[in-house]
Amino acid sequence: MEHRRGSPNGFVPLVTVVGFHHARGPEVESWFGAEEGTDPAVDNDWPLLPFMALSDGAHASSEDFSYFTLLRPARASQPATSLFGISCTQQMDASALRSRPADVTRSTVQKAVVVIADSPQSFGVLRERLGVVTTAWFAQRDFADTEILRRFQESLQEERARGADDDREEYLGMSLRELVREFKWQTLVLFKCCLLQPKMLFFGSRCERLCLMQFSLISLIPGLIRNLQDCADPELDGYEKGLVRPTSLKTSDRNSLLNYMGLPLQIFGKGSLFGPYTPLQQLDILADYGTKSYIVGSTNSLLLQQKDRYSDILINLDEDTINISSASLRSSLALSAADRRWIDFITQSVNDTWDESNPGRPKTLGYVGSEEFIRLQFEEYLLSLISAVKCHNYLNEHANDPKAMLPQVEGDPAHDFGMDWIEAWTRSENYRIWESFTDSHLFDVVEPKHPCAGGLTIDDVQRRIAEQVKEFHLDERFAVGKEVLGRNLAAGKEKASTVFNKLYADMEALRESQRRKHEEQKREAASRSRPASIAGPPPDPKAQQSVSSKAGAYIGSWGTWMGEKRRAGWGRSASAGTTTTTTTPTVKKEKETAAATSASPLLSDDATTARPGTQESYREDIFDADSEAGHSSQTSDPPKTDSAPRASLSRSQDEEVVEVEAKHEEEDKDEEEEKDDDDTPATAVAVADVVLAPESAHWAERDEPIVVDPGAVADAVRAASGSPPPPVSSS
């Protein structure tokens, strides 16, 4: 596809100064390169030129650049075309001026130096020169001296006459490396979105970055920067009118190959608009019915509130987000597995060669990851795309013709580029122009195959996960999170240990207090149940074991004695009412021998009191007196009855233990034989349990020796047998 170029349009680059007036706002102050007495802004109907040169928010920075487009109306010998402007805005304190004009009423002076040219392809170099000239003019501190601006315009005019910029590369100041680095895989989404010609709105607070991002994006379409003559107004269609179908191809010539393949794809034709910086005063043209598509940029946040009205896709450069409001556009821009594999490869190449000190070139100074590498990668992708679409159309047209099959082509290569996108592209204006002026067998020139053809593989998944980890900085977040988690765990462990230690200490203190309280309650209960006559020295820890055994032996001796007395007829004589007599130690000893040592070992030889008229021991006296109701009235000397038991407790404890052990077996047999004959053993055991068992346990616990009160024992026996208490002597 060739474009018939006529003679140069003869446009001379212009330089103008736009100042901000405190009452009238931005206005054009002077022109350089125009004929004397003429005003190009009035002649060409550029009322918005001052607003385009002084962008919204330019006062927030010391220096800012703005890029915009202007429509030059048709002349007698020249058709209407697009012009391109670039402005450099600076400001300084009004007090620093050497001669302050009367109309300068504010503390700062803000002005913009503007260059208007017929092509943007030299804006990369022009931007640097414009910045230097503007800085030098402000450094004079006298805006009336414009000699430096006049000479700057003359140098631009001489270069245009020589045609020095015709073959200059499309370097616009912002490198493609930065574009890929910032948008990553979404760079391909934006590229394919341009070809669909929707309404694209870029937003950013920095005007220069906003404009250069758009220029860098459209520069990925080979040859488009040189063919933007119809981008300033939706009514222009001069590019299509000058097209002819190419008839020859020179494969060794890159330009010839691109022309034959139908490049550049003209995305700014009839009904389209390109405005790198579009002020609010130009919104009416965006909402016009004849404006079908555009790529524009704005620094005013008011457009964000009406993004659904003015855009199908919004690219917010401040937040690095892409918002697609059109559902059909969103589904069309979904990348295929091959697309994602291809753009991930480019993104990885840029990231691996990134140099923070110089982002414009790889740190390896090699070809991979360079500007030329990225540009040629997109060129290869686009050539493969249009070749695959031609092949797709050919296969559809000859689907029923076996002779027209392409054996060298496997399947339909268009599927790797996304069938939804291809279907949407076929409805665009640039596709219509391209299809009309290109050959139907382009797939014979360029292989109709995606550069990274193939389905989704495990390598794609791993690479995508790795990219997402880098994109969201998950590795850094995990590292920080791990460190924070470690600190929190350590702190939590320390706090938990402190809490558990305190809890354990509180529990131990509570248990100790409960134990002491329980011991006090036991001592109080024991002291309340202990008879007043029982007393003794403090408990001895060493005697705890012996006290318990002695108490058992004492109870056993009582049982043995009771059994022997029942066999001897003591129970019957006691019930007959025998009188008490005094028994001497000699008679007592003979009685114990006759009874086969059945008397209690606890009785002492020193016992001197007994009932008169009997040959029984003191223990007989106790049970005889307790078993008969009228016996206690015959007792003449009650105090003497307590002397025998007290004397018997003074015997050797070791002898008592030996005697008790020898009699245990005989006691058990006697108790079993006479259990049914008489209830006296049960009464004796009950008495022993009532009197001695609590006290034995009490003194065993207190570890104190047992002191038995015979009076208490007699009272317990009387209570167990149901006898009335003895009368109290009046003496």
C-alpha cells in the first residue's frame, strides 16, 4: 500500500509565546516566523491554542511540556491537514524581572514557548532544544528581549528547508522500555485496543508524561508517526484518498515490505481524532456525533467523573490502572495463550536488562531488551497478525474447495490471536482501508503463524505466576510478613509464657490457700468433737505409726476380754447384781493366769480399786457397773475407779503390742462363735468404735499419744447398752 506524496506543503515552522494574564487568562503574545502583521491563530481559527499550550496544572511544576494537534484549513492550493504543537511552560518570580511591566500584577510570571510543525517525528530532539531555549529566555529576566526566540525559529526553518528530519527516527522522549516496564502484559492490550479504534481516554496529572505515553503507544504501529495528517479533526480523510494498491515488492527493502503488507494501519482516518493533550474547552468535539473514535489525554479530573460518557477505556497513569467500561471491548481484548506468552517474553527481556540509572538502554548494552528490539518485536507480531487474518479469510472463502487447501498451514492460525478480537477488528475503519488496498495472498509473503504459537503449557503457567509474584511484590511481602510473623510469634510466646506462669502461680496460691483452709477446718472440727477430759502433749511425728497400731491393739484386747468373760458366765453374774469388791494385785494376777492370759494387757498391777466380794479385775468392774442399772448407786468411791485405767496406761507399750498380736487369731475365732449367742461383743465393738475410733484417727493424724479417760469410756458403754446414767454424789 503506497501513499502518493505531492510536493512539500511549504509549511514553515512557527514559534509563539503564550502568557497567562491575570484578567484575560491565557493568550497569545507574539509570533515568530509569520508574516508581518498577521496572526496565525486568527487566520487558522485556533481559538484553543492558548489553552493547549498552558495545560491545567502547569503552575504546579517549574517546567512542563504539552503536546497537541491543530487543524490547518484548506488553502487555494493545499488541502486541509494536521499540524502539531509542543510547548514548554516555565514560571519565575515577578520580583526578579529587570523591568516589570504594568500588567504584571501577580507574584509569579508564567509563560509558554510554543513550536508548531507539520510532523511530530522530530519532537524527540525538538523537545530538548525547546527546553534549553525557554530556560535561556527566562534567565534574561527581560521578556521584552525576544532575540533568542527569533533565532531559534530561523534555525528550525533552515532545517525544514534542507529536509534534515525526513529520515529521523521516531524517538519521542519516552522510551518503549519504560512503556513495557510500566504496563507489562497490558502493553499488548493497549496495542490491540488501538487497532479496534474505540474511545481511549488517558488521564494523568503530569502533562508531558501523559502525552508521551500516547505517542509511544502509536509509534508501535510501523510508519504511523509519519502519516498523521488526518488526526487533528474527524472530518479529515486525505490519507485514504491518496492510497493506491502496491504492485511490486522488494523483500530486501523494509519500507517496500511494509507498504506491500498494508502498513501503516491508519487508525486516525474519517471520524477519528488524536489529541495528546485535550483541554476541557474541546470536549464538545469529543461528544460530537461525527467523532466515532479517538485517543486523547487530559489532566483535569473532571473527566473522571464522566468517564463512561467520554471513554470506552480509561487509562489512569496516576494509579497505573486500565478501566474498560465496554463489555464487548473487554471480551475482545482478552489475550490468548500465545499472546500472553509473547508479551511475557518481551517483559522478561526488559526486566532482566533494566538499569535504574539509565532506563532507556539495557544494562548489558546488547540488543535484547533494547528500544530497537521491542519495536521490531511488535512489527513482527503485526505482520504475522495481518498475514494470519488473510489466511483465515482465504480458508473461509475456499472451505468447500479441496484444491484450495493450504498443506503448509496447520489449522487456522488466526485462533492464536483471538477470534473475538479478529471479529471486532473486521468492523473497524482501519481494517476496511487495509482490506481494500492489500493483496489477498499476503500469507505467501509472511508466514501466517503467531510468533509464539501453541496452546497453554506448564511453562506459561509458571512464568505467569512468577510475573504475578513480581508484579504484586509477593516475595517482598512474604519476606516482610514472615519477619513480622516471627516477631509476633516470639512476642506472643513470651506473653503466653508470662500469662501461663502467672496463671500457674495463681492456681498454686489458690490450692495452697484451700489446703490451709481445709486443714484449719479439720482441726476446728476435731477440737469440737474431742472430749474435754482428753488432753496430752503436742503430737510427735515419730509416734504416728505406733499410736495407730496401739489403738488397734487396745480395741482388740477389749474384744478378747469380752469373749472370755462370756464363756466364764460373766454376763450372767453381772446381770444377777453382784456387788463391787476391792481386788488386790495378787488376786488379779492369779485371775489372769487362770483365764489363760486373757485379761487386758493394758491393766496395771497397781490397780487398787474393785468391787467388794468378787474375784474379778478392774475391767470386770467397768462393764459390770455399766451393764446393771442399779450398780452405780453402790459405788462408794467413784474417783478411785479412774485410778486403775490410768495406771494401766503406764505399762510398757512394747509388751502390749506383743500380747495383742498373739491373741488376734483367738479373738477372731471367739467373736465368730459367740456372735449369735450374745450381743455383748457387738456392743463392745460399737463402744470401741464410738469412743476410740474417732479419737484414734484424730490422734494418729495429729501424731499425739492416746490418753483414755475411763469415765468417758463408761459413759459410752452405758449409752450403747441403753442404761441410765449414774447418780451424781452429793458429797
